[in-house]
Amino acid sequence: MLKITGITRQFDRKPVLRGVDLEVAAGEIVCLLGASGSGKTTLLRIIAGLERPDQGEIIIDGRVMNAIAVHDRDFGLMFQDFALFPHKNVEQNIAFGLRMRGLSTSAQHKIVTEMLEIVGLKGFEKRDVSELSGGEKQRVALARSLAPQPRLLMLDEPLGSLDASLRERLVMDLHDIIKRLGLTAIYVTHDQQEAFAIADRIAIMNAGLIEQVDTPQAIYAMPRTMFAAQFLGLNNIVPIVNWVDGQAKTALGNFPADRTAQAILIHPHGVTLVDDEKKQLADYRLRGSLKSRIFLGDSYRLKVEIDMGIELVFKSSAMDHPIPVINAPITLQFYVESVISLW
């Protein structure tokens, strides 16, 4: 449905996008995930037509859109600050795009009523937007974006100004609404948990390039680059110093890895405590001392310093194992599937 090829953009001779390629299928939610300055918002603005690329093409349903004006692209836009008209009530805000398209007053009212029901604000038509909470304003902004039935919905940090508990509730509402209407959407965020919750696929961006595109589950289980792993909070990264008998030599020992890899990740999801020192329950075993433990409710976040001076972080169920005291000896185990090659 959407194809982005070779998009580049510079500001003051500084490259912001450096040859971005991406495809989005109809009905798919793709999240552009990255830190500030990674290029994700610039890419969104180029897709929307608010910025022009220096090179590359934006193609929708086989049609090149580069020269098409913003208002002729039939896209819906939603931003972090909501951009509601303070002098208009809820109905007038939602109906703005419909009025610009020349719909009759009765048609506008019908669509506004439908949109308010979809976003959970039935009966709010005459409310002054200044009387709304942050979450209600976000829903009105969403309803306004949805009302013209855009072929592509674009959301730029739409929950960024809301508190954490409200973001957690609304991100699921957003996902359900977008899916219920069968829309294609591009969602920009710097928050990995938000991206995991809403996206069908995630494109991790760094320094104007896409590092990796995949489903949330696949990206978390199998990050491909050191940046992607660290951005997702997976920091058990050990450099490869040499190769011995076809295996990667590291400070933690030798492990199977791709011959072109630069480091390995010991995925925290596969690391467990050893219950019985006499039994070899996994492919690898490491000994060290416990340096910190943080209680998370259903689990502990543990940091272990291995004898070689390397720290590994993982979670352990609060119910399955007694957690040792700080500085106590500790033994970890993991299977070969937990060793991920990184570039």
C-alpha cells in the first residue's frame, strides 16, 4: 500500500535521513521507533507531504506522491499537542475536515456521532474542548483524524503529553480502534513499550537509517544490531575478540555466532538461576556474584558480576527461586538459543 524508496533529507547540510526504504501493507500498523534525532518524525512529515525529500520516492498504491499537495493525499494526521481549535466545541473540531470536503451539515453530524461512539465519547458533541481532560482531548483529536476516513493514518507521539498510566490505557484503545476500522497507520514514538503494544511491525531508526524492521516479538527475541539491542534495554552484549574452531571467542568463553558478527547478546529472557550445582541443566553455566536486585512484583531484576568482571542483567521469578543476598555467589545458566549474533 505504501512504499518508501531511497529517502534522503538534509538540514543545513547535515543528513537527517540517509536512504530510507520501507514498505507498509494495507491494514498494517507500522511503528517508527527511535530516540530524538533519529529521523523518525522527519520521515513521517515527508510521507505526509509536510516536508520534501532531497531524493527518493513516496509511493501509495503504485502512485508517486512526491509532488502531491498535503490536502490531496487523503491522509489523517495526529500530533502530540492534539492541535484542537480552542474556539470550537468537540463537534466542530471533529467536523472540520468534513466541512472542508463540502459535506452537508447532516452528513457531518452523522459521522461525528459515529466517531465519538468509536472513541468512547458519546454525547460530548457540544463540550468546550477547554473543559476536557488530556485523555479526552486525545480521543477528540483521534476522532477528527478518523472522520474523513483517511487511506493512511499518521500519528506522531500522540500520547507523549499524557501521564504513564493514561498512556498505557489509551495505547490499547488506539490499537483496537485502528484495527476495527481496518486502517493503515504509521505510528511514531520513542517508547518501546508503546511500540510493542500497538504495532504489527516496528522499524527501529538510528541516525537517519532503519536498523531493523520486524514484528515486536521478533525484534525483542532477535535484535540484529548492537544499537537495536541496547535501545530495547538488552545490554548483555559481549564483544567478539577472535574466532576459535568456528566459534566466537569472548571474555565469557566461546559461543556459536555468525562469522560476520561483531558481538554476541546473552538474551536475558533465557538466563536462569541454577538450582542444583551438580546438574548441568543448560548448554552454558557462568559463576559470579549478585550486585543488585530490584523487586518488580512478580519478578526480580538481577545484576550479576561474572568472575571476568562482566555484568549480566536478567529477570528471575519472585516465586520460583529464593533470591540470594547482595554479594552472594550466584550461578547462571542458559541455552545456546539465548546467544544472539549482533552487528
